[in-house]
Amino acid sequence: MSGKDAYTSWLLNLLESKGEIPNSADLQYQGQPVDQSEFLGVLNSLLSKEVVEYEPIVKEVWGLTDEGAAIVEKGSHEVLVFNAVPTGDDGISDADLKTAVGVAFGFGKGEAFKKKWIKKNAAGNYVRAVEKVEDQTKHDLQTIKTTGTHSNAAFLSLAKKKKHVQPQKITTFKVRKGAKFTTKLVQEATDITQEMLASGEWKSATFKKYNFNAEGVQPSSGALHPLMKVREEYRQIFLELGFSEMPTNKYVESSFWNFDALFQPQQHPARDAHDTFFLSDPATSDRLPADYVERVKTVHSTGGYGSIGYGYDWKIEEAQKLVLRTHTTAVSSHMLYQLAQQKEFKPVKWFSIDKVFRNETLDATHLAEFHQIEGVVADRGLTLGDLIGVLHGFFQKLGIKKLRFKPAYNPYTEPSMEIFAWHDGLDKWVEIGNSGMFRPEMLLPLGLPPDVSVIAWGLSTERPTMIKYGINNIRDLVGHKCDLAMINRNPICRLDKD
């Protein structure tokens, strides 16, 4: 007979002899008080067979908190302080006493002084004022631990205030015989087996009732990666703010849309193979709007629209080279060109979230492949103040309130600002994005009206995700070092939005 079967048999025989169990708190099994949680499990098993019926009896008692239990084990704070003070007249210094008793020092020292157990000598050290003390606090808490109450209401109130005790509910059970009570239980089958069908045993077998209210086992399943969850949160925030999503399904772009259309010179270091991934097959594309290409060539080579340009020999061969896009601003340049082709200009608010690629050296905060979020607003009369205001409102919705802006240089924005956020895990300011107002040298060749301004900002998804999930190394977020258990523990991303 198994342990559970013996326990069940003991309970049924006890119920048979007594007829009823008024309170399971009074029971003992094999010389030990009955464990009520184990007892409840057996009761529920018998209840499903209608062998027993029971009613819970709930009693409120006082129990010890972790701090109260520590006092019962080691002694009260004031006694710990008294015991740490040596006998004799030399005493102990304030710093040494604090080191000796740790967290008990602050409250324990005050109580020991109040009870006149210790005092200070002429040198300012603590010495004993009595030979011995009695730990009444420990004794009283021991009484509560044993009985669940205390006869002194004032002590109970003080112990509760000090968070040494807390109310607890103890549930025991009144048990009586059920409609099908028996002391000899029949083994119940849970399913019809092939053997039962072959032998005909199923006709006389007793089957366990189905509990249709029981919850099934939670099936194991995949979970969205934190980057995907944060990406969706960003997307919902942009949609709440009235933005429309730009198409970002082209990872490969020509250097023209990725660099030249953004007034980035062909000699710029970012266009070097050490910073950009160039394609080898196919290596180039000639699918470019000829009239717009000519305007871009002119503003690069000789200037225009109030600019002197860069003064170099612009080459179409460089513009035709295919690259893995280094930023989603390549998508923005496409969209602004299409906007300029409209007969009548209408203000727009766009966003995009997708992968970009940089030939980066991998470290704790950099990857060669990462997600970029971009916001673009085009309207008449926009200023840098509008950009700063939009950024504060945008990041506040993400729960990121500590922002700093640093002047920066971008070929296609003027003025430009880098965006920094405070990272509690790294304990430093971390750059999370870039922003600025698109230059006239970029906007006017597109064909946009001269009074139209465009503000834009871009940021990675990875760094805000690291801030949200407290991850200090980006290689713990993606790649073979990613903690899959962390992904399963966080099935939903909830940014601390205002």
C-alpha cells in the first residue's frame, strides 16, 4: 500500500469510527499534526467519488514576518546591541558597534539606551549599564509563533507596527460521510484501453468522473522575442500619434537613394567598405529618375538653392552601386520624392521600423544588423522647437523621461541632434538615436515647395529594448547567447507609458 493509500485508509477508518470529524486541526497522523494542504488533497480526491463531504473552517491568527522570525532565531535588535557591547570600562566605538550588529544597529541602539541597558563612557564609547538583560521581545514573539496570538493587545499592536507580525488565515476542515461512503475504495480507470475492449472488462469497470471545471496543462509554446514586442509597442505609439507606416520591404538600395539623395557626398567615410556592405552580384542598378538625378548631381557638384555644394566631380557610377541600406532614411527619401510629385502638397506624418545594416565592430552596444525606427513629419513652418517637442512627447510615451540632446553633424540635416537616454543598468547615458531638420539641399531638388520643412528622427530598437529589459550586453538580446527562458518569462511587453 502506497503512502497516499495508507493515509486515505486511515482517514476513512477514522471517519467510520467517529461518524464525523469536527475540525481537522485536532488530528494527528503517525504522531504528527496533520498537514492541512496534504489533507485537502486527499479530501478533494474522495469528494470527486462522493465518499466524503467537507466544509472549510477559516481562522485568523497572527504569524511572524521574516524579520519577526529572525528575532526569534537570533534575538531582538536591542539584545544584539547589548551582547555586542563588551564588559568592562573600555567599551566599543560607534563604528565598531555598527559593524558588529549590522542592520540591528539603528533601532537596537535606541531601544538599548531607552531601557538603560547601555551608556557612553568619557571616551564616547558604549559600555554596559547592567550586568544582564532578558529578551522579552523574543519571548513574546515566540509565544505568537506557537499560539498564533498574544494576551497583551498593546504588544500585538506594537509588533504589527514594527512589521514583526502579520495576520494570517489558517484553513482547516469539518469532514462528514458522503452519499457513497465506503472504507474500501475501488480503483477507478481514467480511460478505456485496448485491453479492456478485448477482454470485456470495460463493462464492469468503474471509471473516474471527468472534472470539466479543471484547467488543462498549459501547452508549451513559443514566445515573441523582446525586439518584436517592443517593435509592436513602437508601432502602436506611432499609430496613436496619427502617423502612417512607410513600406520598408527593400533591404537592398542604390547608393543614390541611400546617400546621394540625402546630400551625402560620394567621398563621405560612411560610404567606405569599412562602414557599408556593398553587393557584388548584382553590383549596380540604373533604375533612377533621370531628371531628379541631374538636380542632385548639380547641387553636389556646383551647388544651388543658396548652397555652394561640395565642389567635386559627381559620378553616376558611384550612385548606381547597390548596398545593404545603412538607414531607413533611404525609404524616407523615396517617399518624399513621391510626395513632391503630387499636384498639391499635403502635410504628412510617416514612420518606419525595419532592419538596417552597418559594417560595425561588434561590442556590448553595437551589432552589424539592427532595427531602426524612423519618424518623419513634413509641413509648412516647422522649427527645431517642434522637433524637440515631438521627441519629448514620443519618448515619454515609451516611459523614457531622462533625455539629453547633443549638437551633431549630418550631411542631410541642419541643425542636427544626437539623442541620449539614461541607462540604469549601464549607469550611464546611452545614445539611442539621431534627429534633425532636412537641409534645403536635400528637400528642394526633390521638388517640394520652398516653405515646406521636414523634421525627422531615427533610433534603434535594440537599445531601448535593453533599457526596458535591463540587459547590459546586446549579445544577450540576440544571437546564440540569448536567454530563451527570459523570452518565455516575458510574453508581453508593457512599456511604462504615461
